[in-house]
Amino acid sequence: MRTATTIEASGASWAETVDFVVEAERLGLDACWVAEAWGSDAPSPLGYLAARTERMLLGSGVVQVGTRSPALVAQTALTLQMMSQGRFLLGLGSSGPQVLEGLHGVPFAHPLGRMRETVAVVRRVMAGEKVTHDGRHVTLPLPGGEARPMRVSVTAERPVPIYLATLSPKMLRLTGEVADGWLGTSFVPEGAATSLDPLAEGAAAAGRTLADLDLCQGAEIAFARDEDELATMLDERRAGLAFSLGGMGSATRNFYHDAYARQGFADVAAEVRALWLAGRRDDAAAAVPRAMVAATTLIGTDDGVRERLAVWRDAGVTTVRLYPAGADLQERLATLARGIELVRDTEHSGEHADRGAGPSRKVST
């Protein structure tokens, strides 16, 4: 497995965030994704980080489809690929109705079709073609005026890999069909088939297999000295999971809730969402069992985290995004360093276990 992390420019101080990324590269981290939700944008900090790093991959995690034209998304990707000397990964996501409609004034309806058309246009633009597209969501050139098909003048020596951040079965099938990688979240490795099966179906429809995709999953990582401290750490994170189950999305549409429900936590997810929507936030957090927090994170003793990483590897994850816990920059970096070391140990042990069992799985990019 490769290692990655995700940062947001509007989180901690920008100077500290840059220090974190630069040191993460020195520690051997393979990739850094930059988030974009309702805070900072993704492309701006990526351009800065391209100048401050030399080796690690840099990705948008994610650019929100619908907030920019597909051509502008492609131009941005090509520019960042040029600035980073071939290290850029384009992550795209459909976001949700609150952000798209509430912040950007863009209808959220038909995210599947919008994503499919966006990827198609982005690939044509990045290929240097004169772009035409006649779809439900994108029409190029715009009819009725003086427009002609155009091609952009910026190019990149290496193709830009496209990753999609998706959760629902239909969007997962699209990811398997058209993307180079999957940016997953709300992941329970024991329930991985609920995501990997539709991904495989989409890949098969395009004449590919799952081995042609980088399956990139993320979770918080933290280390406990003993079981007592572990119990406390898991309890402290119940509220965050309750927010995902009850507060993300709307009362009728919450993709995170649905993803956890498909992976074996349907009863818990329903109870937590009901309590959250009733305004009983503390009760909602208390209803999240420790076992669910443990199943959805990489929090444990050294041995416990090592065991969970092996489960992630065996479930099919090829890149693990580590969100290191810590009270300050040094603690976060120490946690990240230990996580990278354990991922390497896990990968090494997996290679020994697989020796003689056939070719290893290919990872794109």
C-alpha cells in the first residue's frame, strides 16, 4: 500500500500546514490530497505546495463538480500538472445539496450524469482535442451564437490521473468505468464488498478490472498506550461519527449514513440519525458504539493498528490516507511517521505472504 494524507488550507495556520506537508514528504509519504468543502479551495494551495515539495504526489481531494466548468477543471489540472512536473492527481466529487445549492447556487439534481459528462469533457480537453459535447448538463460549443469548438493551449507531458470520490452504488460503478482511482470514505473493511462490487462492475463494463484502479481509503490514525486509553480515545470520537451519520447531508439525503448502513451498521445509523435530527446530539453520540468507531478508524495500540492495516490491505485498499491525531504539529508528525512505518511493515509482510501466489496487484499512476 502507498501512503497519503489530506490537508485543508483553512484548518490550522497555513505556515504550520506547509511545514506538515514538507516534513511528511521527508518522512516518505507518497501523496498529499488537499480538501475543498466550504472552506479554502483546493487548487490554490496545491500550486504553492508544488513549489515546496519535490517527490510526493499532490491531489485535489476534491474539486467539487458543478462549481467550475469542465473546461476550467481541465485547465486547472493541466496547469497544476505542469507546475508540479507531473505529480498532480485530479480528484473530483459531486459534493452535496447544502454546499452546491446553498453556497454556489448550483442545482444538485442529477449528480451522476453531471459527473459522467464532466469526466468526458475533462479528458477531451486534457487530450488537446477541439472539444464538442452535446449532453444534458454540458453543451459545447454553446449553440445559437458565434462559438466554435476550441482546444486549450496549456499541455502536460504526462496524463493527469482522475480519481472520483464516490459513495453510492451508481456512482461507484461510474468510478470503476471512467476513473483511474477511487477516493473512498466512511469505510469499513469488513463491508468492503458493498463498494468494491459496484466498482468492479463498472470496471468490467469498460473492459478493465479493479487492478486498474488505485483504491484510496482514509481514516484517522492514533496510538493508545493500553486498552484503557484506547477506550477513552474511542469514546472521544463518537461525536464526530454521530455528526457524519446525522448531520451530514439533509434529513432525507445523507450519503455517509447510507454508506455505513450498507456496511453492517444500518440499525445504529438509523438510531443515531433520528436522535441527531431530534436535536439530541449528546444522545446521538452515546448511541455510537465503540466497536463502530474502531471499525471505521485506525485507532489502537501499535499491534492493533498493525492488524487493522493488514485487514485494509487484504480488503483491497492500495493507498491508505492517514489523518494523524496529535495536539500539535510535532505530535501529528510523530503519529504520521509511525503510521507510515506500520504501512511499510504491513506491505512487506503481505509480500512475503503472497510470494509464489502470482503477480501482485498493479497500482495506477
